[in-house]
Amino acid sequence: MSSKLIFEMSSVGRTGYRFPDIDVPVLPLDKQIKSSLLRKSKPNLPEVSEVDIIRHYSSLSKKNFGVDAGFYPLGSCTMKYNPKINEDVGNFSGFSGIHPLQSEESVQGFLEMLYETTKSLCEITGMKWGTLQPYAGAHGEYTGMKFFKSYFRKKGELNRTKVLVPTSAHGTNPASATIAGFHIEEIQADERGLVSVESLKKHLTDDVAGIMLTNPNTLGLFEKDIIEIAKLVHDAGGLLYYDGANMNAIMGKVRPGDMGFDVIHLNLHKTMSTPHGGGGPGSGPVLVSDRLVDFMPTPDVKKNDDGYYFDYNIPDTMGRVAGFYGNIAVLVRAYAYIITMGSDGLKKASEYAVLNANYLKERLKKTYHLYYDTTCMHEFVLSAKKMKEEYGISALDIAKGLLDHGYHPPTIYFPSIVPESIMIEPTETESKETLDGFVETMLDIYQLAVNDPEKLHEAPLHTAVRRVDEVLAVKQPILKWHAE
Ligand SMILES: *Cc1c(COP(=O)(O)O)cnc(C)c1O
């Protein structure tokens, strides 16, 4: 297939459309638009036929790898299949065709969807109430930190400026807390890969606002001491924040609210059926326990005898955290997902996610070094440190090798506490055959590392773009095509 750019295929005068002849008088352009706003010259648009433009977009879509194209075991990102029925529901004109400034009476169904989604998410997480406004996980974390701020301001404890974050945490955690005005103190993981209660105690000084955790943590391990951790933090006057990006591991099994958390964000685009990656629209609802509901962002969705309405009158509110009401299409998909799955379905999804991860882990650990050799939750972390020392093959080489076989590589070099880490999250939507195929490929790559490591340094050999110089790509990115 031609690898020419659409601009290079252009041929003067060629068109892919034909409008009917105009049968009404035409005003000169400068009578329609102020002449100061008119272009001086024509835009440099490609002139191509209809079939060329169809081929152009079809070939672009094939270059783009997604869950619908193949296995995508990107740890921490929950790249699972998103049922297409939820796309259809997201496109219902009753949702997609409404205007944010419409009267409440005219959008009762929309408000009901927001209300019921919030209620369902509270039930799944064990929290009291929440806001659907945040646009992504990191935005949810920031909103959660604003809850911390509002709470301590109201209590007059402005000295609480420190937030504890484990070394394994996702980078957005310390970033969000910092932007919200807190100082970060890192807590080391112990030899189990978990938060150590003993070292936590040393950090619980009277300037602690709280702790940010995810459970299972980013190593895919369940924090077994969470009840004790929660008690210690609360007794020290602090709050607990739950990074809900790993909710896919525990739906219907255990609830952050029951573990003792005060604030949680969810990544609906990860757990609840929105295709993501490439920076597409996300949603990071924030749900809180009883003691924090007074600080809810406005507007809050409420219900009375007359129906549903937006409540702007919350005395201790932190104010808005988003323009209007959040990424509505993502919320609709999540609501459709929850309804179609039901509580049993959600529970099964998490059970299969954990089962699939443990199956892969057991098969791969005979060849690859499993860093924490214990039962995992929805993901696990391998280390290529020994392979690097023995054969000069790094986690990056393995990832590039997978590209040649049509797999999206796992997450590499995160979490950073594991050297040469390879973090694998298969998700619940993959069959045993798919998992087995992936294992076989990983074993082949290992053989290649042992027998012909040079070849692996050159990978990928069969992709549209070969191995890029990552330093040059950062230092001198060429992001635009220039016409001659
Ligand atoms: C993805 C992720 C985040 C951030 O979520 P975004 O929606 O990408 O902002 C935070 N924490 C963990 C553990 C994650 O996996």
C-alpha cells in the first residue's frame, strides 16, 4: 500500500465531491464575511478523489493499535474490551443532543442518569455521596485533595500540610497533592512490596493531612494491613485517599469505604467501559465518606418530590471543579455498563481479571523473574534485571519484540521500585487462548534473548514505524509536515 501522505497524493483540480449547482443569487464573499477576516490565499488542502480519502482514513485506522485490534496488557491501565452496546447508549440523542444550559425540567432523564450513576458508584465503593465532575483520574485526585483541604480548613487545622505517598504510587498521586498545596513524604515499601505499619508510624506526625493509597497497590498486591493502616491514620487525625484506578480488581469483593477510606476517585475510562489511551475523554468521579459530604463541589445532583435538580446551595462547598457537569458521554457508558453487568457481573469481571493475571503470572514465572512471588490481584510485575545482566536484553527490548508479534507491550519501567520492570495486566475480557498465545510469544522472545540478542535490539522489524531514537524524539520532535 502507498505510504505517501495525503498531501503528497494531491493533484490540482481533483475532487472527491460535487455540490449541486447553486440556484439562488450568490452574495460576493466580502459581503458575507468582513473582508478583514477573509484569507488572502487559499488553504493548502490536498485535492484527492473520494476513494483516495477513504483509503487514507482506513489506512490510518489500521496503523492505530487498540483493544479492538489485539491484546493490550498495559499494566495499571485496564485496557479491557469495551462492550459496543455502551457506545450505542452513549450516542443516544437524548444525551448527546442536549445543551448544558437547558432547564432542569427539560433534562430530567439526564439528571436521573447522573443521580443513579452516583448512587451506583457509592454502592460499589462503599462511600456516602460523590461528584461526577472530574475529567480524569488525576483530576479526581486533585478534587480529592481539595476535600482534604476543605476539611482541615473547617477544623482549623491548617498545620496539616503533609501527605504520605508510597514509593510505588502512580506519579499522578504526588503531583495532584502538590498542586493542591500539600508537601509529599514518601513511604518505602517493605520486602513484601506492601506499606509497612512500623515505618508508617514514624511518619504520622501532627502535620500529616493523610495518606494516598491504592489497594491493590501498583505492584498488583493487596495491602493486607489496610484496616490497621486506616486506624493509625485516623487516630493521628489524618484522612485516607483511595486511588481507585485499580477498582477492576475488587468490584463486588471488597469496598474502599469498608477498608476505612474517606475519599476515592474512580477511573471510569479504565474500569467502566470507555475506550481510552491517546488522551481521549475520561472521567474521574470522586466519592466521599460521611464526614466530607459537606464540601461537595457544586452543582450537586439531588432529588425531591418534584424530580431531580442541581443544588448550588452547599454552604461549605469547594465550588466547581469542572465547567458544567463532567464528561457526560463517559458517564452514560459507565451507567450502561453497570446496569448491563449487574452486581453479579461486576463481581465476576473482577474475579476473572484476577484469575487471568494469576494464570499468566504462573506460566511466565518459570522463565521470567517474578519480582514478588505471591498471589497477585489484577496485575503483576516481572523484572528483566537478570536478563539485562546476562544477555544485555532490557525491558524495553522485550516490549519492542512484542510489537513484532502484534501485541501491545505491557507497561515498562513502572513502578520504578522494581528494576527493569514489566507490568502485566491481562484484564477479564481475554480468553485462555489469547493468554496462551501471549505466553508462547514471551517464551519465544526469551529464547531470542538467549540465542540472538542482537536481533531483539533491532526490534520491531515489522511495524509501520521501526525503533525510534527515544532521546532524539524528545529533544527534537518533528510533529508537523511542511509543504515545500
Ligand atoms: C491511570 C492511573 C491514574 C491516573 O488516571 P488518569 O485518568 O490517567 O489521570 C492514577 N493512578 C493509577 C494507579 C492509575 O493507574
